[in-house]
Amino acid sequence: MPTSHAIIPTAAASRYLQQLCKHWSHKFAVEFMPEHGTIPFDETRRCTLDASTEQLALRIEAADDATLERTQGVVIDHLKRFAFREALDEVKWERAA
């Protein structure tokens, strides 16, 4: 299963994690705490989030490369909407080995 991860430097990582998880909780079986969350979009796509005081770490697993890239875009678009007060740098996704 293709997997990618990204690290976003921000002091508001926990707030963004919770906003993303709450946003999708009405549609998916989301589980989260202030420091960790999981968004199972469906049987073939999952986003895992981990927050620290300095960064938000995202990990996405998907059934294929196209779905992985599409999911990366959806997650980042939503994150940027929630983080509109903060100029987030361009998010660089790295493929997991």
C-alpha cells in the first residue's frame, strides 16, 4: 500500500489536528486525542496525524498512487483553510520506504 508522510512546522499542531478530525468525524469513524488522530476515509485510505508543540506530522496510506496523491491534496487543502492565519510553507510529501 503506497504511503507518504509530511511534517508541518507549527505551534498550533494540536489545534489543527483536532479541527481536521472534527471536520471529518461527521462522515467517517474518526478517532482522536489532542496529540494523535486517525481518519479512515474508507477501506483503502487512511490519514494518521501526530501533534507536538512544534509540528504536525501527517501520514497517508492509500490503495494506489493516484489515490494517495489525491488524498494528500484533500488533507492539505483542508489544513490550509483551518490555518489561514498562519502562512504555512509548501508541504513536501515524502514516500515511505
